[in-house]
Amino acid sequence: MATAPSDMHLARSPSPPVDAKAVARLVRQSLARREVQLVVVTLLVFAITTAHDSGFATTGNISFLIADTMAVAIVAIGETIVVLTRGIDLSVAPILGTAALATGFLAQNHGLTPLELLPLALVIGAVMGAGNGVLVAFAGIPPIIATLGTLAVYSGVQGIIANGQEVVTLPPSYFNLGNDDWFSAIPYVGVIGLAVALGFALILWRTRFGRNVYAVGNNAEAARRAGIDVKRVLVIAYVLSGTLAGLGGLVFLAHVGSADSTTGTDSNIQLTAIAATLIGGSTLTGGKGGTIGSYLAAIFLSVALAALVDFRINPIWEPAGVGVLILVAMLADTTTGRPTLRSILTALLERPGGRP
Amino acid sequence: MYEQHGAVVAPDEPVDELTELGPASGGNPDAVAEPVAYAAAGITKSFAGAVALRDVSVTFLPGEIHTLVGENGAGKSTLLRVMAGIHQADAGSLTLGGEPLTHLTPRAAQQRGIYLVPQEPTLMPHLSVVENLFVGILPKGRLPFSIDWRRMRETAGGYFAQLGLKLDPRQKAETLSIAQQQQLECARALVHNCNVIFFDEPTSPLTAHEAQLLFALMRRLRERQFTLGFISHRLDEVLELSDRITVLRDARVAARFDGAEATRDRLVNEMVGHEVKLQRRTARSGGEGGVALAVSGLTRAREFESISFAVAKGEVLGLAGLVGSGRTEIAETIFGLRRADHGTAELEGRKLLMPSPRSCIDRGLIYLSEDRGRNGIFAEVQLAENVTASIVPHLPRRRGLLRPASERALAQEAMDRTRVRTLNQAALIKSLSGGNQQKAMFARWLVTNPKVAIFDEPTRGVDVGAKADIYTLIGGLAESGVAVVVISSELEELTWICDRALAIYEGRVVGELAGEQITVARLGRLIVGER
């Protein structure tokens, strides 16, 4: 990771002759990037809501909105890797739940610290993820079916581990990790999530595994013919997805402070994670997208849904809101052959037969 | 809609004669009846800033085969796609039989009798042959909501007899070869009662024999006053078939010829804008460099049997055969994509045991797949990373991370060798022309520094300029000591570049020719099983 800053520096250093056209082109190109779009739209939603209610823009609220979505963000980063291989992982909810529950019991009953339980959370996730990977890569089951199956199986495992018990009281270190922040603005878990997003962005961009993920997602047969071990790439992708869901479980536990037999599945966290992945610019057809977009999309979703509440819109509309945002994100993608928001609006506004 | 086609598909009138199919076949007055001219005037079209067509005017007349030629990216396909309603022109007009067409969509075009047989067949893989044929116009059966399957099958059988096709109407489209899929597309145009038919490079996946069947059909359609548009990169067939030829270059019309006055040299010069000579490589006898690849007794049930041959360093060996003769399967088995039942391949005297693409690549054996769209490119990935995809494990890195700068330099070097013409390495490969994509695939394999290179249809769907580059490249590889195996349906190509050629027929090697013995006529006889 040490090489990243030097490259960033190079990219940032301005070219001496500044001409208006080049600047305009740069602005247009960066606005075409989903990451930039998300930052702009998030700030916009933030500004509008703040104008409506000045209480929205307190540092405490910002910090809370970020911390509140970090479990989803971390799960979405893993989901992104799987989606990039042209797969999907529906089973992340019970993986998160199982990790949260298992670590929660040990914390509650034996007082183990988050750092001591981190390896356990990761291992639970990795093992469950490996199950998905084997089903997809070696048994050749389509990802949506394989992980639909394990969604049920892992929910069962979570129920067995719960055995009718719940995690309700945790050592204070958990609450501190999940809810405290620096300068009452930058939540600890937000930084953890950002580090994970950047780390995996680097892995995807600059390692053999990352390259292979894009190759497999674009064209698995061509990847095989280029000497890439497609099965290995798939297994690793699902293991990573599971591992990050495990990490998400620990973050969830720290933030919420409780866990039970339906943690994760009860809030359909896998669907929110997939939504963040798609809104973040990755496509279900594979080979396109990245983790930073997913991270930003998770924060955007959190802000947008909080804004709904602030405008006193009944929370019953929340799922519909997420759905609409997914659809808008699809239409905002100008790089596919699909009609875009702009072309649809132009077509609607144009009178039929009005063009020569 | 159904009635409109009733006249054509009447069950008690099996379609034996093409007269039943023609535009003048009568029936519903709404259906296309008269031969019509189809004109495009001043068409301009650009994609995301790249101009594909610049003020192009072309008229297609009934009773003529009008051919568009030009290099990849010259705008031929785009023009036909505009005329078939797939793309909307930025400027210019379309006139069908004197009537202007506006806001043309693919559906509207088909209803007006305009059909584009696309470059890559677009069949529905899980539907049967007959369903694909009648898609959109399924004939009604007696019961409400029912479909008259028998009538469809009988009619389809009639068309197939017409076209000389051996297709089972009940077969699933996914089980068809590329050639058969192409044939089915042609049949579909007739079934849909179209009288303006465009063929976008229909012959590139076809063998010579299959192409001749298609040409026979096109000539008969011409007699029936159909309006026919055709795109091909094979100039011999262009000269053989065309009444009129329009040459496109750099998105403009470069020249127009009458079929009779056109010659190969004149066409090529107009296409590339300068002189290009495709000529025979000076053949050399192999052997002095030692054997690089030796295949013995390679067998896979129902695909090929007892295949044995050897290629020397610096030699170019051709494998000639019809589509389905087993030539691609042989290459894929050597490269570890399929498992051999018997037999082995030896690379420089060492057996390839349980080969996989990775182990072959690492030991210096590479295989360029015949279908770059399906088995080659990573569409959404940058050009440079497409080139280095096969050597990612061996790329330079620092602290475990790849170094984009040195990777790009490596890719650039390979792309210079293969003459990929593009300014931007960061461009997604899908934005490149077919010829440049193919050269990028060559670059992907050249960066591995192969000792043995198997090229399957190296110039499929590639223009004359790129073809010449690829021949030069293959010659240069052999010169530098690489053993090259070329699989091709274009026999002429094999006569140009091979030192030696094997003919494959029904999974067996049926003949071997060397040097001056390699002629189109001799290869052509061998690959259909004649002596």
C-alpha cells in the first residue's frame, strides 16, 4: 500500500498550461465516474435537508449516519468482489448474524475484547464463504441459487448457535468501538470501513487476484484460455465476501450492542448490501465497478434514508426509497447502451413527430 | 400480422420453388409486393464523438447485389445498421421506394420488408430452430392461443430444402454451429417476407462450400428482384458476386464501381488509401531448427482420431478443414481445454502431461481462439490490461503490487509489434475496431514469448490492411524461430503463409502438401474428402 501515495501525487500534480476546455473535459470525465457522482449527490441531499432542518448537519449526526451504515458498507465491499466475478452472494446476512452472535456470546459471557474476537469473526465468515465458493466454482451451481440455499442453511446454523439465547449486555469497549469518534465527527468504524474499501480497491487494481477478478467477470471462458484459474478466483472471491461479512458482524455487534438468532436476516442486510453495490457502480453482468463506489453508496443510502425521516416521511416508504435509488443509479449509468435518464426525459419532452 | 404471412406459409402448398418466396408472391396487399429501391442520402452518424459515417449516400437497387467494402471501422456495418433502424442517423435521410422513412426502428424496418442478417447471429439459444425462424410471426393454430406447430415445421422444411440446409426444425438453436446459425438467419429473412435483405459479413464464419450455397441463394433472390446489400472482407467473393461496389474509407464513400470494372487491386487501393500487396511468403523447408511440437496419435471420441504431426522451429504449418472437421478441437485439446482420450503432444521433446492453458502458456505453447468476441476479449477492461492478461503472474511488481507504468510499457511494446492502431491504452477494448481487437489478441499472446503458436482463424472478420499486418507478423514469428500452426477456412490464406499444410476431414488427417504443392484447388479437394 506504500506505493499508493506517490501515484496519487503524480495524478494530482497539475499540468502547467491550464486551458478552459481541458478543465471542462476533466470535470465532465470525473462527473461520469460513479464515485464522484455519489459524493456530489450525497452532499446535495445533505445540503437540502440541512436547509430544511439545521439540526441535520451536526457533527454528531454525520458521525452517527456513517457509523450506522458501516456494517452494510463492509458487507457491500465483499459483495462487490463477488459481483465483479459476475456472481452474487445472498448469504451474507446470516454470515454477518452468525459472526455477531458467536462473538457476542464470548464477549458477554467471557468478557473477550473486540480485538481478541476479530480472528473468530473472520474465520466464521471465511469458512461460510468457502462453502459458497465450493458450490459455485466446483459444483457449478449458479451463484444466485447456491447462495439462496446457503442463506437458509446458514440462518439455521445461526439459530442453532443462538439456542434460544440472545446477546444483550456487552463490555463497554464494544459500545466505544461502534459509536465513538474522533473530534466527534469521524467514527472509528467509518475509518475501518474506509481502510477496507481502499485496501480492496488496491487489491483489485494492483494484484494478480484483482486482475483475474475483472477478467473472470468479463468473460470466464476467455479468462480460462488466458491461463487464469477461474475456479480458484471464484473460491477466493466468495471467501473474501464471507470474511468481510464476518467483519461486518463484529462491527454490527459493536454498533448495535445486541445480537440474536435473526440478526442480519431480519433487516435483509444482504439486499441493502447488494443495493449499495449496484448504486456504487458495479453491474450484475460482472467485470465492472469497484469497492470505493460501494462504500460511498452505503453512506449515501444512510444519508438519503435519514433525510426521508427528517422530512417526516413515513418510514414505511424506506424500502421503496432504496428501490427507487437502485433504479435511478442504473439509469444514471451513461456507459451502457441503455437509455439514460437524460435520453428518457428528452424523449418524453419531445413532441411525437416533432423532429425533422 | 399472422394473416399477412398466411399466403407464404400455407400448409397445403409446400414451398418448393423460390417463386413462392419472392416479393411478387402476392397475398396480402399490405405485405411487401413491389421491388423497391432503398436509398440513404447524406447519412452522418457518430458514437460518443467518434464519427462512424460522414455524409454517406448509397442507393440499393432491386435486382442487384450491392456490396460495401472497406477496412474495419470504415463504417460499412454502421451504414447497414442505420438502414435497418438499429442506429438512428444524426443527419441524412432514408428513402424506401420513393417514400421517406423517419424514426426507423428495427421493428418498423422489418415490417417494411427490410431485414439485416447480422454479423454475429442473434438466435435465441434455448428455442428450437423453427421457433427462431417464426419468432414474432408464429402462425395461429385452430384453438385460441394455440400455435400451428405442424404448419411451422412443414414450412420450415420447405425453406430448408430451398436453401440446401440440413437442419432439424426441432433442434435447439444452441446446438447449431456458427455456420448453421448464419444459415438460419438467412432463412428467417425469407420467412419474414422481406424484400430488402442486408448481409453483414455473412461468410466470415462459413467455409467455402457453405459460402457457395449462400451465394447461389443470393443470386436467385437477385433474379426475383430482391434488393440485396452485402458486406464482405473476402474480395474474391465480392468480385464474383457484386453488381455494384461501394468502397468506404474513414467513414466516407471513397469510390464506387460497377461489378464488371472492379479489380482486386483497385478495390484494395481504395480501401486502404495506398498500395498493399498480399503475396506469398517465401516458403522454406522446415526441419533445420528441430521439432518444436510433436503430436502423436491424439484421439478424442467422435471428434478426431489418431492425429499425428510435427512442427519445426521456424515453420508455418497450416491446418485446413471444414467447420466441424475437428481442427479447432485438435488445437483445443493440445492446449488443455479438452482432455485427450489417447495420444500425446510433446513440446521440445518433453511430454505435455495433463496440460492446462496455464501450464502450456508457461512452457511456451499458446493458442489464439477463433472467436475473439466469445473467447478472447475482456470487453470492459482497458486495452493494456487485455494485452497483459495472460502474463499477470509474471508481471513486474514492487512490494507485491503490480506496477502500472512498466505493465503499460510492456503492453505498448507488444502492441507496436502487432501494429495495434490506437492512441489510448486506457480505452476499453470494446471501443476498438475488429481488426485492432484481433491485433490486441495477438499482442496478448506475443507478450508470453511463445515457442509454439497456434492461431485459429487469425484473420476472421479482419480487413485487408490488418490482414497484411497479421501475415507479416506470422512470417516474422517464424523467422525468429517460433513454430506456427495456422488453422483457417480461407484456403487462399493458407497458400500464402504456410510452408506445409495438412488437410483434415472428419477428424482425420487426409493429406499433406508442402511448398508449391499448396494450392486452393488441391486443398479444396482434400478437405471435402476427395483425393
